[in-house]
Amino acid sequence: MKKGICLVAVMLALSACGEDRSLSQKAGSAISGTATDFVAGLGEGVDKRMSLKLDVDASVTNSGMTVTLGKSRGMGSKDASVYVVTTKPYKGVFMARALDEAGTEIGRSRVDVDFTADDAQYVNFTFNEEMDSQLVRSYALSLR
């Protein structure tokens, strides 16, 4: 009921404007603009919700790597993805440890990587099915 009243109020307010557009065009513009703002805000909220808190070990930065982004692979997913930019070549193992609120390790994933100099790529970590992803508060990244 409140939505209907608000919609009528918006349409009346728009009809009071001195433009040469019909009432339905004005109302449609107002509603679509609000919907666009809502969807954009929702997307930003999802992006922030999927962002990961990362603790990058000195072994990563000493090897000429920078981790610029960490994201969950989806709601309830046990997978994580980090974007790595390199200045030097590196071939070896990249490790991510999932940590709970107390900093205790509750999951671990290793990925073989092969970076060339001046390279960049996403590194995708898959954690064990038993890990409770809702308990994860941060990830510790290191090289092995």
C-alpha cells in the first residue's frame, strides 16, 4: 500500500514539472532511475561482501609479486580467487590458509603457479569440502 502511495506521489510531483513529457513517461523515468540506483548499490554491496581480507606473507612480496584483489568465488563457496601481478618470473606453489576469527587455521589450499616476468593472473584456491566457509575471517597467502 505504501509503495502505491509513494508511486502516485512521485507521478504527481513529476506532472507538476513544466516539461512536455507525458505523466507515464515522467513516472517511468523516475522509477527506472531509482531502480538503476538500487541495482548499482546492490552490486556494490555484493562486491564488498565477496571481498576477502588477505594477509600476504613477505615471501610473496620478496618474489616480486603483488596481490591486488581477493574475492570469494560466490555465496557459500569454499573457493577463493586472488589477482597477482608479478615483476619477476616464479614457478612453484602458492598457498592460502583460511583463518577463523581467532586466527586459527581451518583450511588450506595449494596451487601450482607459473608466472613469467611482468605477468598477472588470477590464482584460484579450492578448499576442502569439510571447511566451514562461514567461519573464515581472513586468508594468509604465502609461497612454498
